[in-house]
Amino acid sequence: MDYQSQLASILFTLRHGAQCARLPGWDEDIANQVLTEAARFTAAEIDPLDGLTERAPLVLEEGRVKLPPHIVAAYRAYRDAGWPTLAGAEEHGGQHLPHVLASAVSEMLAGASLSFQLLIGLTAGAIRVITSSGTPEQRAAYLPRLVSGEWLSTMCLTEPQAGSDLGQTRTIARPQADGGYLLSGDKIFISGGDQNLTDNIVHLVLARTPGAAAGVKGLSLFLAPAVLPDGRRNAIACLRLEEKMGLHGSPTCQLAFDDAEARMLGGEGEGLARMFEMMNAARIEVGVQGVALAEVAAQRSRIYAAGRRQGKGGDGAGPVPLHRHADVRRMLLTQMALVEGCRALVYRVDVEHELGANQPLVDFLTPVCKAFASDSAVEAAQLAIQIHGGYGYLTEYRVEQILRDARITQIYEGANGIQAITLADRLLRMAGGAPREAFAREVEDAMEAAPPVARGALGDAKRHWEDASAALMSRSGAGAAAIDYLRLTGLLAAGAAWGRLEAAADQAPHPARTRAAAAFFREAMLPECGHLARRVVQGIDVGVHSDEVFNA
Amino acid sequence: MDYQSQLASILFTLRHGAQCARLPGWDEDIANQVLTEAARFTAAEIDPLDGLTERAPLVLEEGRVKLPPHIVAAYRAYRDAGWPTLAGAEEHGGQHLPHVLASAVSEMLAGASLSFQLLIGLTAGAIRVITSSGTPEQRAAYLPRLVSGEWLSTMCLTEPQAGSDLGQTRTIARPQADGGYLLSGDKIFISGGDQNLTDNIVHLVLARTPGAAAGVKGLSLFLAPAVLPDGRRNAIACLRLEEKMGLHGSPTCQLAFDDAEARMLGGEGEGLARMFEMMNAARIEVGVQGVALAEVAAQRSRIYAAGRRQGKGGDGAGPVPLHRHADVRRMLLTQMALVEGCRALVYRVDVEHELGANQPLVDFLTPVCKAFASDSAVEAAQLAIQIHGGYGYLTEYRVEQILRDARITQIYEGANGIQAITLADRLLRMAGGAPREAFAREVEDAMEAAPPVARGALGDAKRHWEDASAALMSRSGAGAAAIDYLRLTGLLAAGAAWGRLEAAADQAPHPARTRAAAAFFREAMLPECGHLARRVVQGIDVGVHSDEVFNA
């Protein structure tokens, strides 16, 4: 088996990092049962897919995407076992379990095969926005089928000319006499834009009504099913399947809407607000994916480094396991520190998101989760290749695949540079500083919970973060310092998460490992905050040079 | 055209960064003519290969590797135009031009197609070691054919159980009555281990004579041609072609030597010393490859960022080129700062290597060139993907290919962690500190040459480096701090190289770009030295934890 679900680590993190006991109706026995079964399901049904998806190409035939039969069979098993219903509302056939359990299942699925998890991962956001903004008819038509997994959904945002800049969206939605709309335009990079897993696909489409304001204010959100209620196929064609660096089991589609029938979801001009309901959930989910991929990278590296013997030990004895070498230990500890720190951070934000009692904290940490966890996945994957040496470069070992799969998480659902600008230019000042202050309190709470040895390091890091925050607030925009501020905040947030874990290390599944990774994070990684803060405070000049510098 | 040879930048770097005027017989007009022709050749013959090699798989048929016809044709054109002879000795048919010109040609070839450049890149090291250690007969038999490009060569070092740890080499060389040897053993990761470009392939093989000392002291180096002087094929079989993350046009072979006929090169037990003659040249060459790939990443990014319009400008005007956004400028400037800094560093070391007057400096900087330039290539490639956003993840744009190709440069010819240990544990103390002091003088010379604005920053960085050096020398081994010390030395070395370039910025092909990249390196990148030095001085504890932490 390639991927080992980290059931015990996840349960430890849910208890001590995310403090799930705060969730109404949280039952640790149920959590244990659900995740034990999820680990079993993942090992049996999903883990075998991942190598296969690299070798069985996706096919576009007569405008329809065909996934290989093993993916179709795995999805059927997933649906038949009821996994899609986990966190759904009871009125729509859901089990109404805490969302963080669905996230933990996502971690396992994504760890076993990100391609597979991505096929199903966007539906939770669609359920969220249809629940909040749908008409009673829309809720009745879509929610039971999305909750059961009978149908899946997509997010259709990006267009060729409008990548990070949604204000340039051109897809037009012309109103019809029956209250519906006809959509026309091209959408690109649509994950699961077509597939043969479900009888219908619910597309959530950002488009512009005629005469609407320019930019993002003129956008509305639309529901366009691939198959219409009367059984006709909607005028939505998959023009092409993108060939990608990785994720070879996930169909990334270019879709053409050609007078496709649609209904508006929410009010006119509310497109961006509705999209952000989906998007913020999706960004936390990318954080979960980051944890999953960092975990795979770490566990494969640990296995390899324990089994491969190279070089002499300190006592001059013959070949010793790779993990006896200091530089390899550094890489393994970095991976462990990133995995456990990100897991605790991401699940904590997921729980706060569900609790809904501290929205400013969730706002502040959502871009941090997305970016810091995806950056960590790529870093852990890079280290995994390096630990494997020449073997890491061979496809056969499938370590390089982790990097190829992980690389997109730094880009999709808002490139990490965009997350940084959101954090440093908007959230830092928003609502009179409420999100920033909520985060400061979160760090202070973690410091109180942390063991004494960790408090000093966290206090230093927090002071660096405050200096950087103050410097940014004294300027009109963060500019090139935004990315440093994001990383600084990510390190501090993960450090705070580590503080809670370290305090409970005795109850961790591998106490020695948790303590060692906690100490490594604190001593070797957290001090980067000082460096980053100095650079933020100093400012980086990228603005005074003329365009001449940058012309091709 | 995909890759644009940076003729003017290279010439500027050779003049002001590497100070080639110090080379006996250096003629700038000849350099200009040679490199102008090399740029033309690269554009016409090599650049078109790179996309093709991704789509035309290499084939192993009946134990022989078949490269696609376009690679065969390109090699023929390369050889027929006399490019292999550039730096060869006149007595063997070479043109006896400075080696740094061959390196500049390598940069162009590798920028256009690393797969192609790798096929030919190892031969220079073979020529070097056969020249220094071969018998008159060996020199006469091999050198004219290697210099002309009639034959190519390989380095056969790694074995399945002996990766970074050559002491575990098992290939055995049994002496024969005629003074020759029979080689038996398996070698892996052999670049160009078989091909259909040349009639013969000269394998340089590390093996152990019967009864030799254990470890690296028992190794000797052997010459084993694929085709023997009497026309028989030697008993060397290609068992398999490795499938890799990238470099899809370069055959990486597993070779089986089954009583293959060979001759010893140099003396018995001198294998490691002879190998290092090749290896040190190969490590500088990896530095050149790093520069080439960072350059491709930077130029593609610049073109894309100038052409793609997203988001608002400072004045609220409509979509502006990506390069107007501060975070994109940061990424573009980082790439430029890495490319030009590494180019100046690598060519300077290449020239010192050729001059032979300051071997301690070359010793100290060879691992730094290899590791810092390959790390920079990967960083520049990562940034290129990020700048391209979703398009960067698509194979069609071939930006992700830069990362896949570049990734091996951090591993082959000695993984970067090994380079770090070489620097921090061996070179730092070697010969009473002569290499370390030679580097300190090199930095001081560069500070004198640098413009006044750069001297303070370089002085700060140098003090940090001295603090870190002193801390390491006070300990018994650098341990996990070695990698920080390597990066610290790399930043300082590139900073010193930048000092010379910045002083001459008026004569750069793009003075504004050179000045902007110099300032960015100095203000945004060089200060990392302080952070790295603090971590080195503090020390990173990875040793006290028991193996329990690292067990799979």
C-alpha cells in the first residue's frame, strides 16, 4: 500500500489542535468509527487508483469526457457507501455530522489520490451556496442529489482573458421570459467540467447580465445543469481536455456555453459574494489537500530513509539508515513539522468556520490556510524527491508525482500571491482591524495553552508579526511585501497550532515524534519570522523601475 | 522560437563578471564571433528539439537505445559544425579556445534543450581525465575521437546500493594476463549510457580490484569502450531505460558489465581522485545548466508578464500588463537577480578553474556553483509556473517542463546536501583554511570593485558568513547546519559577483534591468545571510532524538 491514512494523528489533532469538543454534538466515538471506516475504504478503493491514473489517459470523445473504468468504479463505491452524505443536512438525506469529519475524510482521499478527491471536492461549496441562496425550488431540485452524490458540481469562473481578474469576465447571461437565462461564453480550467461518473453535473457559473456594471460588480451567479429537467442535454460542450503537469486522473475542461439554459442563484450583481461563499470553503479544502500531500511526502520519505543504508554512522560503523544523517533528519523533521502544524491549523480553521462564532478569525486565516498549506505541500514534496536522491526523479517511485500533483494547489482557487494581497491589503485593515485582532487573540490563547518552553519563541514570533502588521498599515499597500507577510502569518499560525499540540504531546500517537517535530518547528523554522518581518518593515522596492526593466 | 540565447548578457558577464581578459590569448572579437554563431546554431538546430523530445519517447530495442531521428540529426549537425572541438587541444584536433567559451555554448545548448546538452556534456570531463592520467596509447586512442565528437563518453559511478556512498561500490575489475581487466557489475543512472549518435561510447567506470581496501580507497577508474578496437561489441548491456520526471530526450540507462574488457586509467586505488577530476568539471557544468534553465524560466516569464493583462493599474486604468503588479515584479526581479548573479559566479569559477592559479578558490566555490545555481534554476522555474498561473500548469506552455528538467540538477553529480557537507565539513578547514581565505579575499576584491552603494550590504553579508564559518569551525561537524551554510555562501558569492556587474552596469545590454536586478539582489535577497548565519550559529538540533522519531 502506498498511502497510509494517519487515523491516530488526525484524531489527536481534532482533539487537541482543533478542539472539536467545542462543536455541538461532537462525539469522539463516532468520529473514531467514521474515520476508521474511511481509512479502510481509502486503502481498499482509492489508494490503488493513484498509480493507475498516471498511466490511463482521460479521453474526450464526441464532446464527452470518459474517465477510466477504475475511477468510475471507485466513485460508485464511494457513493454507494454513503460518504457524500456525511456532513449534509438531514432534510436532504445527509447524516449531519460535523464538517470537519468530512474534511478528515477528504484528507485521506486526497492523500491516496488528489485526482479522485478533486472530482468530488467542489460539491460541498455548491451545497453551501445553494443552501444559503437558492430558492425553495432550487434547494429541492439540487440539494438531495448533491448530498447523495447522485450528481456532482463544478465552479465555472475562469475565462481565457480573466484569470485572477474576474472583473474581465465576459460570459453573458441574457434573461428570458420565463425568468431563466441563456448563458454564452467560454470557461477554462474547469475541474470535473465533464465526466461519466454521474448522470448530471451542476455547473455554478459566473456571468454578466446585459447592461450590468463593469468589473466584478456586474457579475451574478447561475445554476446550469448539464442535463435539463426534461432530459435534454444543455448547450454546454467540453471543447478540450487540458494536458497538465500532474493530476492526470482529473479532467480539466474548457467548456463552451452556447445559449445554455440557466437560473440565477441569489440576486443580480451578487455573483462575487455568492462565489466567495463557495470559494472560501474551497480554500480551506485546498488547505486540507496541502496537508494530505505533505503527509504522503513525509511518510514515503520516512519509509525510504529508514530502509536505505548509506554512509557511515558516528561510530564509524558500516552503512547506516539514511535517517542517521543530520541533513536527512533535517529534511524529515521539516516535513513532519509542516504536516502536523498545517493539519492542526487547517482543522482548527475548519472547526471555527463551522462554529461560526468567530468569523473575523476565519476570514483572516482562510487565505493563510490555503497558501501556507499548499506551499508546505510543495516544500515537503521537494524534500521527498531530495531524500530519495536519483530514485526520487524516477516516475516508478511516484515521489515526483507528489510534486507534480501538489504544484497546482499553489495556483487554483486563487493563486497564493492573490491570497497574500487579500491578507495584507484587505483583511489586515478590514472592519477596524477585527480579523487581525482575532488572530492576535488566537495566538495569545495558544501561547497560554502551550508548554512554557514554547511561549518565548511564540512571543518573539508574535512581536515580529506585530511589527510587520504595523509597518504595512502605515503604508498605502503592501506591494511586494505581501508574500512575506503571508508566510510570516502562516509560520506564526502554524506555531500557535503547534503550541497546543506540544502541550498534549504525551497523548500523541508517536509522542517522541510530535515532541521532536514541535521543537524543530520552534527552533529551526519559527525564527524565520524575524527575517520576514525585517524585510516587510524595510520594504522591497519593485516600483520605481520603469517598465523597461520588465519588457520582454 | 522558444529560447533566446542571451549573447549580449553572456559577453557582458564574461568581460565584467568573469574578467576573461585575464585568460592567456583571450580575444573578445573571437569570443563574439564564436558565440554569435553558437546562438545561431542553437536557434536553428537545438531549440526545435526541446518540445519534440517531450513527445517522442526513447526506445530500448534488443539492448540498444534508439534516440528519435531529430536528435540524431541535431547531433550530426553539432559535430559536423565542429562544436565539440572548441576547447580541445590542438594536438588532438581541437581549436584550443578558452574553456569558458565552451561553457557559454553549453549554456545556450542547455537553455534550448537540457536533454541534448546532457548527451554531450560529460565528454569534457572524460577528455580532462584521459589527458591527465591516460597512457600515451590511451591518449592517442581516445582523445582525437572525443575531441572531434566522433565518440561520446559516460561516467559510470552509481550502483543500486551505492548512491551518494561510493564506498559501497561493488563492480569488480579482475586483472588479466595482458594488463587489461574484466569488469563485472551493475551501474545505474548512466546518462547517455547507450545511444545511436556515435559509433562508440567511452565508459569511465569506477570499480574495485580484487583484494583492494574496503571503502573508497579500494576504487580504481577504468576505460571500457562500447566497441572494442577489433570491432567486437564489449560485454556492456543496457538493461533498462529509466522513466523520469523530466529530461525525456536523455537516455538514463541501467548498464550491466558482464566481464567487459577494460583498461585502468591512472593508478590502482586512485579511482576517487581521478573521478573527482571529472566530477569537479561536471559540477561547474551543472552550474552552467542551472544558469541556462533559470534564464529560460526568466525570459519566458518576462514575455508572458509583458503580454498578459490582468487587474487595475495604480491609476485605476483598465487591465494592465502582469508586470505592473508588485508581486509579479518581485518574482520577475528574483529570477533576473538569480540568473545574472549565478551566471557571473559560475563563469568566474570556470575561468579560475582554467587559469589554475587559485585552486583553493575553485575548490571552495565548486560545490557552491553546483548547488546554488541548481537551486536557483528550480526556484526560477517555480516562479515561472506561478507567474503563468493556471497556464503554467499546462504542458502546452512548457513552463512546467523547465521545473521537471531542472529538478535533477539538484541531485545528479552529487546531491546538494552532499555539496553542503563537502563545503562545511571539509573545504572550510582544508589546508589550514586556504580555500576559505581565498574566498574571503575574492569577496573583498569584489567589494572594492563594487559601487559604493553595494559595499555596505556586501560587508554585512560577509560578516554574517564569517560568524557562521567561525561557529562551524568551533564544532566537530556542521550537521544539519551545512545546508544553511551552503546557501549563505552562495548568496554571498553571488552578491560578490553582482558587485562587479553592478559597477559596470552602464555597459550592460539592458542597463536599467541590470541595475534593478542588482539592487533587488542586494536589498531583498542578500539580507537572508543574516537569518542563515543566526541559524548556523544557534545550531539545529536533529541529533538527540532517538531513531524512534524517524522510524517508518
